Amino acid sequence: MSATGNTNPTPVVECRGVTVRFGSFLALNDVSFSIPDHGEFVTIIGPSGCGKSTLLNLLAGFLQPTEGEILVKGKPVQGPGRDRGMIFQQYSSFPHLTVLGNVLFGLEVCRRDVGLDRAARLARAQDLIEQVGLANHREKYPHQLSGGQQQRVAIARSLAMEPQFLLMDEPFSALDEPTRLEMQELVVKLWHRIHPTIFCITHSVSEAVYLGERVWIFAPAPGQIAYDIRDAIPPSMGIPPLVAQERSEFKEAVYVVTEAFRRVTEMALTSAGRGSTQTKPQVRP
């Protein structure tokens, strides 16, 4: 018990009975979860069309639930906010701005809220550019960068606002495998250094296990969290992805997640064949 006697602190993020419909299509069905502590890294996998991106858009404030509510620190999410950064699958840099200009953009637009003078804003942007390994490219434009470098710009731009939450929707899916592995290691390093709460969608089980400390497996539409796997996920800080993948504990975690994914898929197919609806999955608190 804390000194104040409060044994139930307000969760960082809470989803209460969220359902989302697009016309007659049920995208999410009665989804509930709670993230009690700041700084968790949740990776999300599931079949295409199961509502993963819909959940991220709800957390970002781009969508509103049809039913239920999403709370951030006890307050309903009513729209986008600078406490939540989003990194998309597509490269999203401003083409007319340099690397430095892109990373500075949010700081300049929100300079009154950020409370930093010009020199401090510039120093923060330059520091992040160095952290993502683009110090020698700060005056280049997006068309002069590789795909991996453009995603590094997107990460730096999002972190410049020092968001409490980082939402990543398949951010590395368009990259070649060596670059993808480099980006995985970079994100883990930045997460440990800056410690935002991260939700990251991926279609790769290995990537989900390497990046996250907690893996959610979504059931096919209507989307629900079928599995919340934590204890089986080994730490990855300071371990390159290829090295981690050769370790027995990593291979065991990949097996656990893969088997859970297979069971979800098989249960969905069985339910569809019988014409029954999905039962509500069991999610660990």
C-alpha cells in the first residue's frame, strides 16, 4: 500500500467495453483492457481485418467508439493530442522540409505549449536526430533518404514532442530485412532510454517477441484480444535481433505465440463453420 493508502491508482490507459461498427461491419466487439503502469511495450498481432489498426486509431483519437470508452489517465480520449505520437506504415515526412525541419515541425507548431525557446527546440531536434543515427543527413530532404532513414525521421519527429504514448502501425513492413532488424534494435534502445508506453502492430511473430514485453493476439473480426502473453517474453535490450533469435528462450517465446495464434485461427474457423458467434476471450489482467 502507498503512503496515501491508494491501492488502485488510475491506469495509464483503460479500454472499457469498446465496440466499433462501420455500417453493418463489426470491427471491434466489447474490447476491454487496462495498462496500469507507464512505459509498457505492447506488440499486437492478428489476421488482417481483425481491428488492430482500428484500436490504434481509437487510442490516437482519430476514431470514436460506437460503444464503450477509452480513457487516458482517467480522462476520455476525445481527439488527437500531443501526448500521443503515431508512426504509420507509409513514410510520412513533409517532402518540402529537411530532416531537421521535419523533426522541428511539431515543436515549432506547438512552441507555446512546449515552453522551449528557439535554441532549446533546435537542441532537442538535433539530439534526437543524432539518437536515430541521422546526424550526417540533417540537411537532406526525404526524397534523398532510404526507406529506413525516412522511418528514422518519423520516429525522431514523434519523439520530439516527448509523447507519453507511441502508436506504431506496422512501421517496418515496407523495409528490407537488414534495415528492419536495425530499426527493431533502434526502437528497443529508444524505448528503454525515453520510456514511453508503446503499442506496435506487426505481422511478424519474431518482431512481436523481440520488440514487446507483452504480446496481444487479436481474434479475427469482430476483433477481440484473445491472448495477452507476458511471462514467456524474454528481455531484448542490448541484444541484436539476430543474436536474440538464436537463443532458446526466444525460440520458446516464438513457439508460444505462434501456437496461441494458431489456436485463435482454428477456433474462429470452427465457430464460423458452426455458425456460432465468438465467445469472449480470456485476457490476463
